[in-house]
Amino acid sequence: MTAPFGPYLRSLRQSAGLTIEELSHTSGVSVRAIGDMERGVSRGPQRRTVQALAEALGLDAEQQAELADAARAGRPRTADQPSRRPSSYGLPRGLTDFVGRAPELGALCDLARTASADGPVPVAVVHGAAGLGKTSCAVRAAELLAEEFPDGQVYVDLRGVDPEPMAATEALRRLLLAIGLDPRAIADDEQERAGQLRAALSERRFLVVLDNAADEAQVRPLLPGEGAGMTIVTSRRALGGLDDVARIALAPLSREESAELLRAVSGDVRTEAAPGDSVEAVRVAQLCGHLPLALRIAGTRLASRSGWTMRHLAERLSDEDRRLANLAVGDVGVEAAFALSYLALSERDKRCFRRLALVPAVDLGVPVAAVLTEADPYDAEDELDHLVELGLLQHEGVDRYRFHDLIRLYAGQRLREEETAGDRAAAERRMTDWLLETATVAGQVFEADDEAPPPPRTGLVALSMPTEARVWLEAEQETWLAALRLAAAAERDEQVAELGEALRWYAGDNQQWCREWLEVFGLTRAAAARLPDRRRELWHMNRYAWAFTTADTAQGGTRAREAAEQAMAVHELAASAGGRPGAGGRPLQCGRGLADLPGPRPGAPGVRPGPGAGRGRRLPRDLLLGEQRPRCDARRPRPAGRGDRGLPGRAAEHRRAGNGLRRRAARAHVRPGEPGGRALLRAALRGGRRGGRACPGRERRAGQQLVDLVDALGAGHRLCRVRRE
């Protein structure tokens, strides 16, 4: 009969004349592990450990076989207690149509290869929102790693999203039973059970899957110490309080993976049954938010209805109010999965979650959440982080957050069902008011010069410098633009018009967003038309014409006709009001598109076109330059200098005007690159000449650049206080 492993190992070590430390150094097995073996705490070490000890001791073949037999005998093996865990703790049924997750599975397999008998057991936390397939991913990894862990695989559902998650003491009992410990030997105390589990797992090569963990306190006692096994934990939380674990975050599937999963669940024949179904499959995947649970439900519904095509399914899912209801089959549903996370929130976190559905943008920042919840920014940030922890919200960049599309729908549903219409309207109005006010202040800060800084302002956002104003306007562009749409739809005209007036310099400095400026100034023009001040309306119509001019330039001249029509509308309104188009002290922005229209070159005084006028019509000259054409000191016309020789009359006039503005800008220390800076002036001055020669084809653009300059500065600016002859 083979001697127990511990005493036999001690006798072999002493015969070799080695201390425990020397044997540890030679074999690579830790001092603690060797001591546990010799004392009988670890009675059946792994084969690799036994082999390393045998080689370090210099054993012959017979001695190696005896040592291996002793180790094998130390592992509990009986007829009614097989080497693998009982079926009641086996893995859930795997998915034959599993799709994707190649990087995540690769990371888990790589982590499994780091396991060693004398090192800490590798632990992975697979986390993510409800419906992302965390359990499926863990089970798939366990199937792939079956040969790496010959002693067995153990699975325990910790019921982390239940009202009462499984207690750690009960989870320890199940794990000890699963790895073969006699039920009568299981200790009553939780700490003792945890010690028993660590000792047992250090001797065997098990893969443990702890599914659906609630929090760190539940998981921490269940983690092994040293050994050659592995533990995979799944949770909706990242479990940031656990040390020395690998965290693997799951995201929605890619577009290709989503389509593949739909085909696998519903059947290849079904997804290609009708023309265009492959395109509709992509649409269904998008409506499901590429969420594996939603895709499986959608595919199952399609497969179970013989008369449906992918187009029918897409049409059903297109209704946002019914989408979550349609993503349910049997006792499985997306809404039910989200509800489990929602019920785990505190009342403050629930209110934050619901009201975030009011944000009219893809992502949001902490200040918007603070306004919606009427909370301190620090408290609001804590609430957002709680939602991220449960997978109900996602981090976007450094300090931004966003919903998954389906979770946003669920938040909106909770908002409608749990808050009154009055509370919803008040929260939305509070948010849009704050967004419009902040955007207006940011535009004013961006426009302010050193001589007239804006008044100090305290609030949720620091806006004391133009750089801060730019950062906020860019980060929240989608949000304040959506707030502007809501305010315009509600005819809060004063707010809308004020924002347009505050953003004129910011718009001029960001002309690449030409489509956005068309919408912004289209809304502000309509709002100004409902206000009593006609001069104000003219100003907003002027900015709308500028937006068309900018769009025309960006889109290769495709908006010239619209730009001309907007400019003509300003002219006609001014004429009907009894003034000139430049009335009110603000120059008229007409757009470069006027000069590019078909027909005779505009410039000479003409007759206002009647209805239906098209090619060849003449446009008033003041539509090109504005009534207040920028000039230098008009009290005494400046004689043409050497640089003006050979220029046509109007180009020379523009050059002289630019010279005057350049000198004034230099005296005012205008910074190059800012609206009104020297860079814009030089560009305007170069407009009528090239290489010292007259360029009639560029003289109109030179004049227009000066008009842009004056329009950006504002007629009241010190650089634009000019007089007419």
C-alpha cells in the first residue's frame, strides 16, 4: 500500500539532504505549498507539481511512479463520488449557435494558460449590461477550456439580481460539495468554509464559474488562493473592489456578428427568403441595438411565424412605443432583464435613470444630469456612476455618459409610468432653459473682447474664457441644438432669438458646420419673425442668408440660388419697411452665391425681379455689398496709392477700405486668427489683386470678404464705425 503523500515527500526530501527552501528553489514550487503537502493539508497535488518535485529530488522512475500514486491516492475518488462535480453543479447547456466574442474568449483562454500550482489562481470578471450574453460567454469559455482543467468544472448561479441574492455561506457549501468534499466535513462558519475551499482548490485543477454575482462582498469569500485552477465571475457590475482580477467588459455585437446571429437563430433560409431581407436583417439588428438577447428573441419570433419575413419584423420593431413589448418571447424578454437592474437601484438613482430619458442627445455630461435631478453635481455624478455599475449607462470618453438604445426606451417607459405629466414637463423645461441660457452665455463669452469682458458668472459650467466657451459649445452641440428645436417648437421666441444673436461669432469661426448653422439660423429667423422688432428680424434673415452662403461654399456652389433668394427676401423686407437693406446699422450679408448666379454679372443698379424671374435677372447692387460698404475715413476720400494702380474702380475701393480697417485693427491689437483679425483682413486685401495685377474675377470676392468681416464684427464695433460720403 502506498504511503501518504506528505510523509513520503518528507522522507524523499530528507534523503536528498534538502531543506524545504532548497527544494522550493529547485522545483519552483512555493515554500508554503511544500509545507502544506508535508503536513497533510494538501494531500493530492496536481500532476505538474508532482513532476516538478520529482525532478528536483532526482528520483528514479520507480520513485516517481510511487510519488505520483501517493498524490493520486490523496485525491478523493470513490465509486459514488466521481472525479468530476455532480451534475447538479454542472455548466448550463451551451449554445450551438454561439456567435462572436472572439477577443473576449481569446483573453479568457490566455488567462487560463497562466495558471500554475504555486501561483495565485487567475480570476476573470466578465461584466456588462443585461442581455449582452455574459453567461453564454463564460459557458463557451468553459467548453473551450475543458481539457485544460481535467479535474472538473463547477457552476454556481449566485442570483445577484434577485431581491435576495444567494448568501456567500450557501455558495461555499455548494462549491465544496461540487468539488467532492464530504457533506459531514463542511464547517458551519463562513470563514472556515472559505478556508476549506481554498485548500481543496489548491490541490486540484478545477474551473469554477460564478455566474450573476451581486457585489464584491458576495464574491470575495468564494475566490481561491494558490493553485492551478481558474475562476470566471460574471456580473452586471465591474466589481471594482476586487483586487488582482482581470476584467473583461462585453459590448454589443458588431453589425456583422448581429446579422450572423439573426441568421443562426432564425435559419439561413428564412433570412434570405424574400428580396431585400438581407438589408432588413441589418435594420432589425440596429433596432435591437446589437444586443444578443434582443437578437435571439427577434430571431426566435421570426422562426416561429411561418408567414413573417424580416421586413415584417423590422416594421414591428420600428414602433418605439411597442419595441420592448415585441422583444419578448415566452418567459424571456428584454424589458424583464432591464427591470431586474432597475429594481436594484435606490430611489434617487431610479429618478436619475428615468429623467435621463429626457436628454435629447446621444450622450450627456454631469451638469445636465444635475439640472434634471435638481442635485449637486457631485451627487449627480455619483448617481451616474451607480447606473454605470449596473450596466444601465455607459461611459463615453472621460466625462460623458450614454444609454444603450433599448435601455433608453426602457428609461422613457419608466418615466411615463412613474412620474406625472407635470413633473416630466417641469424637468424638461428646466433642462432646455439651462441649455439655452448656458449656450447663450458661452456665445457671448466667445464674442467678448478684452475691453468689454462679460460679467462674472457662477454656475454648473465654467465659462470665463473663450476657450472654455468653445469646449462646452462643441461638447454639448447636439444637446443645445436639440434644446433649441424644442424651444422653437414651443414658440419661446425670445430665448431662440437671443441664442442666435449670441452665436454669431462662434458660427463664423466654425463654418464647417454649415448644415447645423442653416438649421440654427432658420429657427432663429422664424422666431424673430414672430417678435415685434422688424430690424431684429432683418438681422436674423441676414444670418440665415449667411448660412446659405456658407453651405454654398462648402457644397461646391450647390446652394447659390437659395442664398440669392434669401438675400432678396431681406432686401424686399427692408424695402417694404421703408428703409434700405442695411437699415438698423447692420450690414447685409448676401452671400457669394449672388455673384455666381447665371446671367449678366450683377453689380450695376437694377430693377427688383418680379415673380418667376430666373436666369439673367439683375440684383440690386446693395445686395452684393450692403448699404454700409466698409470704407476708410469717408470724410475725405483717400487718394489711390501705388498699390491701387491698375485696379478697377470697385476693387480699388475695397482695397482702400481694407487698408483703413487693417490700420484700425492693428491699433486695437486684434489677435490674428480671430474674427476681425489681421488674417481675415489680409485675405480680403488680397482678394482684388494677384501678383500686383488686377483680377476682375476676384474683385467681388474681395468685397464679400470685407462684408463678412463687418458682419462678424457687428456694425457697432469700433473697427466698423464708418460714414458714407
